[in-house]
Amino acid sequence: MSSIFVEYLLAAFLIGGVWVAAATLIAERAGSRLGGLIIGLPSTTVVSFAFIAASQSTSAAVASTTVFPLVYGVTAIMLSAYYAISSRRGFIAGLASSMLAWVCLASVIVLLHFGIMEAMGGYLLLFIVSLYVFTLAPKARHTAGANHKSTYGQLILRGVFSGAIVSASVLGSHIAGPAIGGALTALPASFIASLIILDRADGPEFARSAAKPMMLSGMLTSVAYGLSVRFLYLQLGVISGTVASFAIAIAVSVPAYYIIRKFG
């Protein structure tokens, strides 16, 4: 096992763990809309693309961005399915069914070898479908915050739990080739960890209320990040391209927050 492999895996664990622990804490303090926005920002994605570039090549990282928007559209379907199914069947059935749907749809995408234009078209279609599914399901009630304050011990456990999930997804993106690796960079590891944490700590209704803000944030900010990487990695290099792409994602998060406030 190479040293760079270990370093990036550790970075995935730390960034993913801290990110999700902080985002779920913010959701509890400031409400599910702001928490969902932060959870949806690129965290796992940043590490995954940089890891592919460092361990394989910059061209491999750019190639991985081809299917990224389409697979993120599948993530939107996953979140909308969870939102709809969990309202009737409970959290476990909702999350398990939606994750199974993600695996099946992402596998089809990898097998069919879509180009970037087909991926963008599919992304828009799945975005629209997921928004429609959200309108059909019983609406979750948004709250200003949770009714309790998490302890430091609980936050540490959240960080360890979510860091393990995120680092596992980064490991998968490294082991697989560019097509499967591109799909795994869109694996909703931080979303899955956040939903589990919010459900256990604050109840199923609070977790459901964060699903749509997560989806809107991710579909706008993380996809903007992936597309920026596609063009900036080769132009600026991995480090500068990562910083510039993340800055673009942060800029997109401003209108994304207003969209979440209005429609989330």
C-alpha cells in the first residue's frame, strides 16, 4: 500500500468525518435547510477527484467527471425515493430501498458508457423527476433546529462513523477504473451518514426535512464542482484546479441557499 494512498484515505476519513459532524450539528442548531445546504457541498467529491489524479493521473480524474453529473442525478432520485418511502414505511425501509435504487441505476450508467452530453441530459431529466417525486410525498415539516444539544462524545462518534463511510467510497473510487470511479465519486456517502445520524439523534421527521435541501444543494454545488474539475484540472493543475473548483461551488451555494429557502 503506497504512502500517497494512505494519506488520501486518511484525508477522506478526516474531511468526511469533520464535515458531516459539523453539518449535522449546524442542522440541529440552525435548521435542516442550512444543514442540508452544507451537507450537499462537495466534500467526498473533492478528495475523490484529487485522489484519482494523484494516484493515477490528471487525465484519469478528468475522465471520471464524464459520468459524474448523471450519477449525481441518480443520487437525487435516491434522496427523493427515501423521502417518499420513509414517510410511509419508516426510515430503514426508505433508506435501504433508495440505496438499492442508487446501486442499480449507477450500475446501468457505468455499463452503458455515456458521454458528457448524454450525462448532462440525463442529469437534468433525473433532477426534474426527483423534484416531482418530492412534490408527491407527504411534506416534511421544517424546524428551526432540534430540541436537544449534542455532546462532544456524540459529535466524535458521528465523525468516526461518517469518516468510515466516506473513506470507503474514496477507496472504491481508487480501486475501480475511471468509469466506475467516476460513479463512486458521486456515491452519496455523506448524505447516507447524515441521514442516519439525524434520524438516530433527532427523529425520522427531522431527517426527512433535510433530504430535499441536501438534494438541491448537491445537484447545484457538487455538480458545479465536478464540471469545474473537468475543465480546470488540465488548465491549472490539481491543487489550483481543486481550489478554483471549490470556490465556484461556494459561489453557486449562494443562489442555491435562496432556492432551498423558497422550495426546500
